[in-house]
Amino acid sequence: MSDALTPEDVKKIARLARLEVPEGDLERVGRELSAILGYAERLQGLDLEGVEPMAHVGDQMNRLDADEPGEAFDNQTVMGLAPDGLEPFIRVPRVLGEGGGA
């Protein structure tokens, strides 16, 4: 990725990620995000033919717990964590297509 993200791009990404980026940091954050995307682009170009996926690194084994449902939160707890809602519903921003604003 050769071009840095514009301040408008950064604002949109920040809004979707529910992050606050001060106006004075938009250009710097755009350059940093562009560098990260450029690195990911470089990784996509690697020839991994014949490289086996790794389940763990070295002698260490990742602990994988069983995927079992745990205790559910009560409705009051969930409503307290939600940024916006009308009990028992939670309002979330649109994530597909344009928008995202509530």
C-alpha cells in the first residue's frame, strides 16, 4: 500500500472501531495504519508452497479449552454494558455497507 490513508479514511475506521482519534493525530495514525496494511500486503505475497500450518511453536503447546457455553449474563448486566438500547433490545451500528452511525 503506497498511499497513506487520508484523515477521512482514519475517521471512518475509528468510527467503525469505536475509537476516538484526536484531530491532530489523524495524519500520523493514517501513516501508521498504512504501514501496517503495507506489511500485511507483503505477507500476502510470500510463497508458502509446501509450508505446513503450525499448531504450536517449538516445544510449547497451546491450551485449547473445550468450546462449551458458560453461564449467561443477566439482562440488566447486558443492558449496562450496551452503549445504546431500549430494554430488552440493544442498538448496534450498521457494519455492512455505508453508515455505521446510530
